Amino acid sequence: MYADYLVEMTTDGRIVWEWRSWEHLEPESYPIVNSQDARSEWTHANAVVELPGGNLMLSFRHLSTVVIVDRRSGGVIFKLGPPLLHNQHAPSILPNGNMLIFDNGTHRARLPYSRVIEIDPTTGEVVWSYEETPPIAFFSPIISNAQRLWNGNTLINEGLFGRFFEVTPAGEVVWEYVNPYFEPASRPPQTQANSAFRVYRYTEAEVARARKAT
């Protein structure tokens, strides 16, 4: 049964830090949530974020759980899971300390739909969310992400269908783009896809710095 292994390496290939999920997570406390998911893979990490101070935030899709791992001990010092989360992706920490998460909702009870949620980690309370009406109108069962922009809006990537859009805090869509590029070109059109794993917006200053660095 597959599980996740993290490794930090120097540019010359030396291992300086390792973390193995099976050494720190008990299966009884971290079960595979959905009966539909295969049992050949356990945790299925889809994101790792280094936090200020060096700790790591991990997203485990099959467990519908986000954890923060203490880099020194390897122990879990924060855990957020079901029923709040459903096969989530791409957690991030906002400047106010809250967490922004794309909650895929792949196996949500009764009706699958996606949402983007902002969570206060101290209380576990959802303080902001974006959903559509009807809910199924916004749904990506896999991949996807969301980014809180400097203007207070949120950029959302409905990844499976290549739809990128920006919403205000009130949920108004102010910009939208659908990826026109489908692949692989060698396959029949009905089997091609315009999916996007992650989408981010960069300021002109960030782009200029990147160009200068190269």
C-alpha cells in the first residue's frame, strides 16, 4: 500500500531531512474516508507548503485532511479533516493567519460540488466561502486551487475543466477565462482535455524580478 514520503535535498543531492507518513500517522486516526477510493494508496498527498519557521503543511486527498507537521519532531501539531473537508487541494496560509482551501467535494453526500473556503484554524470555523447556484455548477473532482489576491479578491482554478475566474469577497465573478488549449493532440477530440493543475496570478513587479533573475 503506497503512502507519502517527503525528502529535502541540497542541490548536489545530499539528503538533509526526511519524513515518512507511516512513521507518524496512525491508520486508526487517519483512515481513507471514501469507500470509492482505492485501497492501494493511503494518504495521497497533493500539496506541501513550507510555513514561516520551517514547519510543513500537507494536504492528504484520500484522508480529506490537512495537517501541519513539526519539522523537528515530525509530529502532527495541527489537523483539519472531515466532515468539513472533502478530497481537498492546495491549502495556503493567508496574511491574517487563516487557511484558504479548494474543497473539491468529490464524494460529498447526496450531491458532489466544489467550493473554496477560508477557515480560521484556531476555531475551525469557515469565515468565507464561494459556491455557485446550483452548487453542481462549480465542480472539479480532482486537481484545482485558489489564490487570495492583493486586491482582496480570490482567483479560482476549476482545474478539471480549465476554467479560471476571479470573485470578489461578496462572490461576484469579475473575470473569467477558459483554457482554449486541449491535449494530447494525438488523440480524438472527445478524449482531449484542457485541465490545469494550478493557476496563479503574478504582479508586474514579480514578473520583472523573475526575468531579472534569469
